[in-house]
Amino acid sequence: MASKGIKDRVAIVGMGCTKFGEHWDKGAEDLLVEAAYEAYGSAGIDPNDVDAYWLGTMGSGVSGLTLSEPLKIQYKPVTRVENMCATGSESLRQACYAVASGAFDVAMAIGVEKLKDSGFSGLVVANPPNDGTPACMTPPALFSLLAPAYFKKYGLDPEKGKDVLTRIAWKNHRNGARNPKAQFQKEVPMEAIRNSPKIADPLGIMDCSGVSDGAAAAIVVRAEDAHKYCKNPIYIKALSFVAGPAEGPLSPEYDFTTFPEVVASARDAYAQAGVTNPREQISLAEVHDCFTPTELVLYEDLGFSKRGGAWQDVMEGFFDLEGKLPVNPDGGLKSFGHPIGASGLRMMYEMWLQMRGEAGPRQLKNPRMGLTHNLGGQPGRCVSFVSVVGNQIG
Amino acid sequence: MTGIVSYGSYIPYRRLKRAAIAAVLGVPATRGERAVASFDEDSVSMAVDALRDALKTAPGAEVRSLIFGTTTAPYLEKLNAAIVGAAAQLPAEIRAIDSTGSIRAGLSAMLQAAESAAAGGGHAAVALADCRLGAPEGKLEQSGGDGAAAFIFGRDNVIAEIEASASLTREYLDSWRTPGERFAHSWEERFALTQAYGPFFRRIIQEVLGKAGVAPGDLAKIVLDAPNQRAAEEALRELKVDPARVADSLALTVGQTGAAHAALMLTAVLPSAKPGDRILVATVSDGADAMLLKVAPANANFRPVHSVGRMVESKGDVTYANYLKWREILPTEPPRRPDPDRPAAPPMMRAEKWKFGLIGSKCRACGTPQLPPQRVCVKCRAFDKMDPYPFADRHGRIATYAIDRLAYSLNPPTINAVVDYEGGGRFLCEMTDCEPDKVAIGDEVEMTFRRLFTADGVHNYFWKARPRR
């Protein structure tokens, strides 16, 4: 029993995305205004045309007021959502269901995060009062748990494993160098990645996504209305979101070489979209490359590579911009940083550009079906989102 | 017959070479090394380690009281013994006391416990620990040590009977420290040597031996402990005993471990003691205490969980710079990360068995052990069919691990491991007392109670894994 899905019933008709980076001169409200107005403009609509909003942010504000106040939204529903690092995707999912249900005609999903004002390195998450026993591990350490486990299971010696991780980071920076909205727009030599200072062995700082500020927004309508707003909309084929039972830290059966939540959400999304062979049918994917081993494991969990085979695909360039299945053609979290609430919508923004032939120097040839993937949490204890979108109905 | 039923001891893994102190400070080096409580240890956590060992070798003991003895209690107000008791999983129905103020607090606590056991109060436990802290360039910095020992006293199955005891309390000024001060002051050495330690040792030994009708020559082993090693040496010279009968002061390997020291020395000599052997234990400080033990036949079959000898050999160095940081003598640049949150009182109380005792749960429906304790089984999803299941004494193996160089730590990098326990259950926790380049998948670990951090004056105690010692 999977979710029934809303294949081809909802279309994205406009999007906006700020440049991601260290916006010392902009607050969360500025980023929201910029992303929202770019999206209104993209869809050719007036702010009053939007009937309801879903705002995703993990820590840059609470309640709908975080959005309605800067945008001066005129007494309309604004729902603030949070689902860890999948927050941006979650806002899109809610907005899509709202228009599909017929409750609203036009909805906006918008996500923002202002991380650079905290003064801290890396992400900072506030916990509810607790008994002092939860492990205080940093995100790179949590995701680094994948590396020794994967290397050992598939017989990669640590040097070879490091080569694989390095190549993933190298590829994403190479793509990001072709993206004017990325935080980092430079190619990085393999040696510089490989030799970057260690953060959580074997991960160096160049195995980690950056910390940045940004916002992105999408305007969604029912598919039958899409051509009222634009000539080349993109259609939602699948939206899947799962929260796992967090078995990884509890059960010795979990081996830290997979995200069961991702496997479950991918299976559900492929069923909704009618995808039977993702390796062949998906033209491009934006996946949650928070750290290089995450992307490695995701290739297998999303069905792009066979189990234990992702590292070979990486080394053969299968996921490069010129490869058979380009992954993170926009540069990924690696080049954009990870403003939590914005990332899922930033991934969708690349789908929007690529499907419409607007991706400039990164433009892929005739992409028809794309996938975005977001996850929040840690290996063995996470939430996962998978969407499939396409530029044609059917 | 009242006496010792069981004992345990604890010497922390880290050692500071005295020459390493001397090299930095340019002061004369004394020989040997001292044991150093790691950045995540204190007197409470070390006492827990020793007491857990003592309880393991006293199956069925009905402990009715616990005295925690130390001069370095982590809390000045709040019962430290309550933390020790909770972590050692003693029942709530016990009398618990902190005994402090002098290094003699340790032996005084032992005598008190022995008397309450003799009075028919079931078993009496003592857990003694100290982190001796001396100011840089001072004598105590080098001569002091960190460690712990614990005893269970009772009336049956004793391994050493208490034949006699004696106490003496005198008011004089030797070492003192007022609230808020980190380092103790001390009076000129010759004063206490000639006016206190010497005469007190003489008097207390004479009294305790006299009570039992035992001559110094009848003693198989002598454990003399004083704030100043010279005092013990002079007293031993006066007794004219065979040096082979003098217990190792542990000065070269551990250092003087404050209120735990006489007890720790005793745990080092008990394993080789023969039935009928008499052991004299005495401490001078603010007066004196003495205890005369007669080793019982049961001692021949008693094996401590960790012997002092094994603990002395199981070690890794700490640099003097790190030692100064661990003791917050050398301030360092704070990390660009938020301070840890203070643990909250209500969730700590709700989770007492889990947080302090590492009690997880085991599903009655499918038999799967799990931690933290769950209400819905992770395996079969049975609801509220859990029994408590202890993990503290279980060994495990590392399934995978992370070496975290971003997390703030007084001993970076922080090592975290996914531990799979023998018999089932998995836990993701911090590793301690290990070197980052030596951690590997499959390594065997055991659990140890530690102070994770202190936030807003609240010490956050919980469990970590360490390589088996």
C-alpha cells in the first residue's frame, strides 16, 4: 500500500531563487522577498493571485508571520513547515496537495534559511530540554559513519575510498562553476579536495557542503490551468516523503551503507510516477549531497547504481554533467551550501531551468524526467523526500 | 565476623610523566609518573568505576548504606553519593553520605561502614575517589594522583576480617582550602612532620596493635598513608619492619590519590595476601585512623575484576599542555559552536535508570534488547511489553565509528562509535581513553560512567565506551 500520488495533476508555473552565499547585507526577510517576487514575475502573476502559502524554514522564524509580514500578504493562509533538512521540499509537497485538492487554485511554496548570522561554524540546531544523554555529534561526524562501513563492506581500501569521495566533490564543484547562483563558482582540483583539512575522518572540509544563506520559491497550480500562466510548465509526477522509525542507532541489523528511508521514499515515488528503471529513465537528479559519502550511498538507494556499484559509476563518470545520469548538475549542496529551508526548492529550481532549456552552460540535452531528493537527520535515523518531475504529461 | 566482602579499584588510563612537567616549568623533576583523570572524569565517575567492580564480585550483597569519600566532590551542595549510588544501581532504600574534608575521609568512611555492617545493617559500601590538584610548580602537582577504590563490608563470606580499629582527631593547621579555592594551602612541611604525622602514626599504630594483641613483627603487610610520603617512610623506619612487608606507596606509578589512597594501596596488596595474614592500614591527616585486618580463607578464591597491577599497566600518556587544559588551569579560545545545553531536571529524573544506570529494555514478545529503553519494540513493534535490561556490564564491538574534529572537546578529536553488544542491542556513543589512529571496526569495548560536560554548573554524567582494559 503506497501513497496514491498526484501524477500530472499539479504543475509548477513559476520559480524564483536567490543567489546562495554569505549575504551579510540581507536578512531572511530580504531573501524571502527576492525569491517570492522572482517567482511572481516568472509566473506572470500579481501577489494577490496567490491563494495560499507554505513557508519552509528550520530556524529563521516561526509561524506564517515570518512570510506574511515582509510580503504584506493580505489576510491569507500561510503555513510554516519544518522537516529538518527536507524542509524546503516539504513546503512544496504541501502546496502541491493543496491545489490538487481543489481547495486553492494558486499556491506558493517558499523556503528560506539565514545561517550566517549565528556566528557559529556549521549548522546549529536547538534541542528541546532533555536528560543530557543524546549523542552530541556534529553532522559531518554523523555522516562520516557511512564511510568506514561502506569501504569495509565493499572491500575498498581507505585510499581508494577517499578517491571516490573526492571525485564526487570534484564533480559537484565542476558543475557549480557553471552556475551563477551557486555559493562557490570555481572548479576545485582533486588534490585540493583530497588534502583539505580533516573534519571527520576520512572527510575533509571539502567533503562537506558549505554554510550559506538563500531562499527559493515555486508557484503551483492544477495541471489543467498551467498554460494560463506559462508555455512550458513542469509537471509533478511524484511526491514521496517518509519518516523512518530510527532503527539505525538501535538495531545491529542496520549496517550504515544505506538509508532505508530513502529506499522507501524512492520506491514510493517511482510507483507514483511509473518509473521502473530509474538508471535509464531519469534524465537528471538533484540529490542531498550534504557530505560526499551521503551522495555515494544515495546512488544505490535511489536505484541509480546496483548495491556496491556506486563507487565504480562515480569513477567512470556516470554521474558527471556529460555522463548518462547527471547528478547535481547545478553544483549541489556542495556548491550552494545548505540553507535548510531553501535547499529542496533550489533543487527544484534546477529542474525548472533544465526542463525549460534555461540552464545555460550546464544545459543538458532534452531532459524529460528529473528527480529531486532531500534528506534530514542522520544515517539510520532520518526523513527522506523524493520527487519526480517532467516537462510532459504522461 | 565483620570485614571486607569485596573490593574494586580504579586507576584512570592517562599518565602524566613528572619529567614532562619539569621540562615545561623548568622545575626539578621527580621520578615516575602520576595517574590523571581524563577530561571527562571526576571523583564521582571514578568512584562509580571502582564501586561497580566491587559489586560485581559481591553477588547477592544487600547494600544498605553508601559513603562516598573524597576531598574533591564535584558538587559542594547536592549529594554526590546519590550519583554514585544511581550509577552503581544501588537500591533507593539506602543511607548515603558524602565524607570529605581531609584525605583521611577515606579510611574514616571505611571504619564507619565496617561498624554499620557489624551492627547488622546488611552490607555497607564505600566508594572513595580523588583528583589531586596541585598548583603548577608545587609539590602536590607532581606527588598527587587520581584514582579510586571501593569496598563492600558485611558479616558473611568476608575475605578480610577487621580485628581492630582506632581513631584520633586533632585540631592543627596543615593543609586547607576554602570554598572557591582550587589549590590547597599548606603549612611549613617540618611542622606537620615532627608535630603531627610522626607522633600520630606512632600513637595510632600502638593503639590498634595493642587492641588486637599483635606485635609489629606479626604484620604481613603494612599500608601507611600520609599527605607527605616522608612521614610514612619515617614511621616505617621506626617500626623496623622488613621492607618486603611494606605496601607499595604507588608513588612512582600513580601518585597519592587523596582520600582513596590508603584504600587503593590495600586493594593492591589483598590479592596476594594469605589466609591468616595481618594487614595494618593507617592514614594520618587531621589526626589519624587505623584498621587492622586479618585475611580470611575466602580471600584465596577472590579475584578483583580489575587488579591494581593491571590498571597500572593499562595506560596512555597525556601531555602537560593537555593536562593543564583538562584542569582548566590553562584557558583556551572557546569554540565557534554553541555551549552545550544544561540537562533538564525533570527529564533526568524520569530517565534516572537509563541515564545513570544504563538500563535499557528488552522486548518480552521477541526478546530484542534495545537502548535507550523503548515503549514500542524496534523489531516487532509490540507495545509496552518491555522489561528493564541492563547494559552497563556488557561488552560490545564497534560496528562503525566517527572521528569528529569539529565538535568541541578538551581532548580533540571526539571519537564516536556504534557499539553492538554481545547478546544484542546497539548504541551510538562517545568513546574515551582511546587513540584516534587505533580505533577499528570490530574492536571490543566496555562501558564507563563519565562526566560528559558541565553546563551552568550542572555536571552532565552519562556513559561512554572504552577499549577493554
